[in-house]
Amino acid sequence: MPLDLDLAREKFESSTDFTIGLEEEFAILDPATLELEHRFEDVYAACQDDEVLAEAAAGELIASEVEIRSGRSESFAEAEARQRERRARLFEVVASLGLALGAMGTHPWANYLDQRIIDTPHYNRLRRELGWVAQRNNTWSLHVHMGIRGADRAIAVCDRLRELLPPLLAVSANSPFLDRRDTGLHTVRSEIFTRTFPRCGVPSPFGDWATYADFVGLLERAGSVIESTQLWWSVRPHHHFGTVEVRICDAQTRGEESLGLAALICACVAQTALDYDELGYAGRGALLADREIEENLWRAIRHGQGGRMIDFRAGEEVETRTVLERILAWTEPARAQLGLDVVLPERNGAQRAREALGSGVAIEDIYRDAVAETRRTYAGAGAPTSGS
């Protein structure tokens, strides 16, 4: 979508607070071998025969991925209901093609050199511009949009959310394996995506829309970007939707955990906006520096929710689980207002996978079990079983 910063500002000024949109990414697989199948075009074409999926299914650069979107919803309950229906329809279509879907942050053994890019003018241009970076990106994520009214307010929310990215990544960690090896990380997806793509990872704070627009406008005039979707930061203002989009999390193997994580993200975005309304930009104190957030981001990547983070304001280490529990307590007003039910998982996907590995289960079998669990928990009780 073309860059029109004046139109984007208008979009935020007229946005509706706390509308919600969910986006879940899945790997397209051969159900027997679990190898990646580069068949997005086939899946997408089949989705066009379903009036719901025709607008809900989308591509994201690589031909071995399909994304399902809830669309704009007035409440989380509506977004959840829409997403559940769209998931079930997608899994039925995929099964009818003799394919399967997987939901982890990475594929445990797929070779990125075999990766194909979706054959459209948009994605072919990205392939030319990004080169190896586009080829390398065989990763899968969860994205959450929330409507925020006011352009300056949206930037303030993005600025404050920066420090919440590490704990959100930690609780979502679900990609410990790559190249048939245990990487020693809880989310190697983050190392692949946020460390390779330009304009990615944790953005610096902008303070207000004018400062943000000046920077993005310069990038446009200098030829670095021609559309807002080339700003791949882990939290960003979405120009077209008038939403704050959080993009830090791994795809979740279990459908219920994906929805629970999305609810937690929504609570963080909404509570940040409520704090801004009450306390102004300074809110809960001075913003953390980029280097402080990056330190905690590495801890999330390396140790997931079982590690420790630094409370830079208190000058001490704390358990990451404690950080997450503090976030739950802080977001209680927003969760009550929006009806968000959040339960932190005792063990996330990376912890369960590594526990299975430690008990002697092969990585290939761990992934096979994960794919079966994805089908069971995303497709619902009436899930198609062809290819299982």
C-alpha cells in the first residue's frame, strides 16, 4: 500500500479504540513427510471458493505459508469467534488438497535454500530488494492489531510497548529447533527474522506522529521504502488500519494458547492507552533505552519464559515469570473492561519441545506430534483427518 502519511494520520484520528484483528501464520506441509510444500497459490485458489476464506486467507512472502485473518472485530469475543470459524474452514480446504498445516516459529529441518517466494509483482519486488534476506525467512508468527484513536496517542502506545516486547516474546517462545538440531535458544525465529530484515526488531521511540512521519517520509524520499508494510518493526502503527500492531511472537502450536497470547497482547495495548489517557506520555516513568530492551530481548530469545530479566528501574534481576505476572496485575483494568481472559501457560511450546527432546524423543517425532496437535486444537472437533 502506498505511503500517504497525511492519510495515515487521518486514519488514526478517526480510528475506533480497541477494535481487534488477529493474524495467524501456518506452514504448509506434506502430511506424510512433513516437508514444506510450496503450494500457497493452490491453497489460496481453493480458498476463493469459500466466501469467508476468500477475504480471510492471505500470503506472506513465502510459498510454504498461509495466513488466516479474523478481520476487524469490535471485541475480542467477536475476533475469537471469527478466527475459530476461519481456522476450521482453512484446515478443511487444506486437507482437501492432501496437505497439512503446522504452527511453530520455525520448521525444524527445512532448508531455506529450497524456499520459494510467492509469484506476484509485490513479492517479486521484495525478493529483488531483499535478496538473501527474503530467501532466508522461512518463519511463522502471530500478529495482533488493536485500534487506537489518535495519531500521537498511537505513537505513544508503540513507544511504551517497546519494553513489553521481551516478556511477550518469552511467553510465546516456540522455535527451539533448526537444521535438525536443538539451537539452545527458545526462539530461533527471532534471530532469523528480527536480526536479518531491515527496519525490524525494536524501534526507537518517536514521541509523536510528526517525528515519526518526518522519519518515514525521509525513508520514502531516499528510496528506502515505498509502502508502509516495509516497516517491519516488532511493534508498529499500521497506516491502513489505524491500529497498533504487535508482531513479536512465535506462532503457537496450540490454538487455545494462540488466543490466550492474543488476549494478553490486547490487554497490554489497551492498558498502555488507558495509562496514556490518565498520565500522559510520561505514564509509568521514563522509557527504557534501546540497549536495555535489547538486553531483555536476548534473554527472552535465549531462555524464554523460564529465564530471568532485568528490572532496569529497580536495578535487579527478576524471574521472567514474575515479570509476566506483574503484567497480568497491571493490565487488570483493561482486561476487565474488554472481557479478556488470560491464563499464562505453565510451559510454552519451546519448553514442552525441549522436555520431549530430553526424554529421548527425536526432533522429527516432536514436530509430527506438534502438527497433530495443531490440527486437533485449531481445526476443532470436526477436523478433517485425511493425510493423518
